[in-house]
Amino acid sequence: MNKLLYCLIVGIFPMICQAQIKTVTYATVKNQVNGGLPLPSEEIFYLNGTIPSSVRMVSVEVFRSKKSPNSAYLYKWKAPYAVETNEFEVFVTNPLRSNERYHMKFYFYERSDEKDLQELKEALTKNLEAYIRANFEVSRKGLQSLSSQRVMMAQMNEIVIQGLENYAHPLDQEFRGFSDVVRQKIDQTHNLRLRNAKFNILKNRDNASRDEAIYASQLIDELVQLTIAEAEQYLRANLLMLVDIREIDSYPTEKRPFYLPVNVGYAGTYFGGDFNSLDYGTSPFVGVSFPLGRKAFTKFLGNASISTGVFTNNMRNSDGISISGPLIGRPMYVGLGYTMFRVLRFNLGAALTSSDVNGNLENVTIYPFVGFSMEFNLWLGMNR
């Protein structure tokens, strides 16, 4: 009973330890992460730190230093509703690569006060109105736009997006752009024939020209008011304002040891025949595997690998001929394997065999095989 209990403890305890998620601390004042130690690699972890109670959201960008910032993974923390807290925590769900350097960028947001929102609203209002009025001109041919409807919509959206660059919505609702109502209003103003308007029944051309200008100005004013109204509707939310950015450049990750997967199992080799008269041989085998990927980054390829090894015993076919192998006198194999339940591995591949013909000729043949094995990681490294 004591031996059984010991085996259970030895087998289960490492799995429990492995299942625990690490926590990495960010020292905001020192701008230091993990106490100066390398970041965890090839595993998920929590990243937390202390903040002033006025901070309501923290965003963290993480990307490899030699990669573009566009490849960054973004993690966000938001303070619970109506709860004051002095600590943030994000869950880094994309494991970092071993022995690499990463760039980390922290964004801190506070609630915007009425003054900040009013200044933002006035700036957006002025920019939108100036852009719209600059894009229209009144001539005898009518009200003409210097840009197409599509370009105007894109540029007006960009004006708002750039104006909100240092702000964030508390519910993560980004500005989706101006509505179809604005689009239709722009269509109405494009290449409008003012001389066809109802008020142009006046015979006095001077009065008609004056009325055309008034009508054109009215259409532009309506477009400006409609655009500003939609922008202000988004600004009614209690936006969060960016107050600080902290960066950590080229920070290292821990170097993972190199493990060589070793397989010990049992397989059957097919020599010929059909289902009713199957000709096959069986033998234990031992070999090594070369993973096709890292489990932390790709689940399927991380569990798949190419393996090679040797059968420990020779086999015999249905004719009683001994099936051995060239070079070392044992059958050798190369196969593709997939690991299940961490240590159990399914193997499928080809066995390289040889057999004697008339006592002096060697018949080298390749047969398919299938088998199961237990896979163990053998650590290769310096003795530290």
C-alpha cells in the first residue's frame, strides 16, 4: 500500500505543479517586470501590477522585438463597475517563445472629465466642419464636391478616429463610422443642379443667383449638422482618456531546456495476405522522435512528430523466414506519430527489413507497421 501511494504521489504531483499558472508582477514605479528575471516562455501566465485608483483601464501590447508592432497581441484590463481598486491583472494567453526578446507597452486610462470631453467635442466639430466646407464649391453649374462620396466618408471617419486616438470607450465600442443617413446627404449634395430648384422661377437672375447661394449654403449646413450630431452621439459615453504610456524594450524570456522524446512501445508489421490469412510479425521497439512543432504554439503539429528507431527483436513471417534488418541485424523504422494523453503515442510508418535468400543473399524489403508506445522526454543539457 505504501508503494502504491508513493507511485501515485510521484506520478500526480508533477502534473499538478505543471497545471499551475504563473503570475508575473509589473512594478509600475520602477517600470520593471518579473523582478528583473526573464519572462515565462511557452506557457500562459498572469501579469499584474499596482495602479492609482483613478486608472480604470490598462492595455498591454506584447510583441517580439525583431517583429513589427503590428504583430503585437493586445491584452486589456478594466476596473469593475463602481469598484475602486489599486491593482490590475491581465491574462497573457499567447505563450512567449523561448530565449527570445519581447517589447511590452503599457497604456493607462482614466475617466475623462467634462472639460476634456468638451475640448474633444469642439476639436472634432471644428475639424469636421472645416473639412466639409472645404470640399464644396458653388458655381453656376451647381454645388460641386472636390471629393467623391466614398472618399468623403472615409476621410470624415478618419478625422473622428484620429481625434479619438488618445481615448477609449468604456464598453470597448469603437467608432463604427458615419451612418447611411450621412452618406445619403452627401449623395444629395453631389453635382446638384441648383438652377432646377423650385425657387428659380424668378426671372431676375441676380435674385436667382442669390437664392442659389443660400440654398447651397443650407445644404452644406445640413450636412455639417448631421455629421456633428452623429459624432456627438458617440461622445456622450464617459470616455476614458490615455494618461500615461510605459514601455519595456527587448526584454528576455527564459530559455527552455532541450528534451529529446524517447519512445518505447510495441508494433505489428504487415508482411502480406488478406484479412482471413494475415501475415504479420510483432516486436517491441525503441526510438526517438523529432516534433513537427511546439505544443505551446500549435496543438496539432506540437503533438505530431517524425520518429525513427529499431525493433528489439527479429520477426518471422508465415513461411517461417526470419525477418531481421540490414546493417545492425534488427528491423529499423521511420514513422509519423501522434501523442495522446501526454505520454501515449500512436505510430504509423515503414519498417526496413532484410531476410536471407538461399542462405547467402540478403533480400531488403520495406513493410508497413503500426504500433503504440510510451513517450518520455530525455533532457539534454549541461550538468547544472
